[in-house]
Amino acid sequence: MADPATITVTALCLLDGTGRLLLVRKRGTALFMQPGGKPDPGETPAETGVRELSEELGLAVGAQDLTLLGVWEGPAANEADTQLVATVFLCPLTAEPSPAAEIEEFDWLDLDRARHRSDLAPLLTDYVVPALLSLRG
């Protein structure tokens, strides 16, 4: 059996004033995930995050504004038989997001309610939500 394909992405965690996590759903998909995406040639993970945030939600941040939350591997949400390697950053919410590019809609996730939702990407439920909950102490 062949090894699964691997894609590398950057994902961003933006929390509102009540601690809810900003999620996006890309056009033609069913699962919500954090904003972000694949790097352009030569981009660092932080540079990818800055660009994707601008393209997808019209939000402006600098690479220096991002704080590494973790790097995780797991199944990709929207590509069958594909592994994901995701660099995940905490990112300040600088303005109201406005869906653009391939973003169909956005939603806010109450971290304590994540286990009750069946429309979340595996990276989010397996790694990101537990990491964010652990930061609360």
C-alpha cells in the first residue's frame, strides 16, 4: 500500500473577546476549520498565515504578531488519503472578519462545546481545541 500524500499548511487561531474560536468553511466542503492554507514557494509558516488571513478574511496582521501554538500531523479534512502537517499559530483578532476568496462562511466555536459538533476538521478536534483549552489553565 502506498504512503498517503502529505500537505503542509499554516492554520491560525483567532479568539474573540469571549474566548470563542473563529472557524471557516471553504466553498464546496462540509467541515469547519481555522483560517489558513498552503504556503507559496519560499514562504515561512508565519508568512503563509499573514497572507492567507488577508486573502480569506481581509484581516491584516504581521508575522511578528503570531505566536506558535504547535505543529501537528493528522488526516486532512478535505483530501482523501492525505496527511496534514499543520503549523498552528495564535493570532490577534484585529477587526471584524469578512469572508473572501474560497471562504463560504465563518462561525464562532465555543471551545467547551466543540465535542458536541460533528462538522469540525480532525486537526481542530484532535489537537487545536485541547491545546487552546490547556492555555486557560
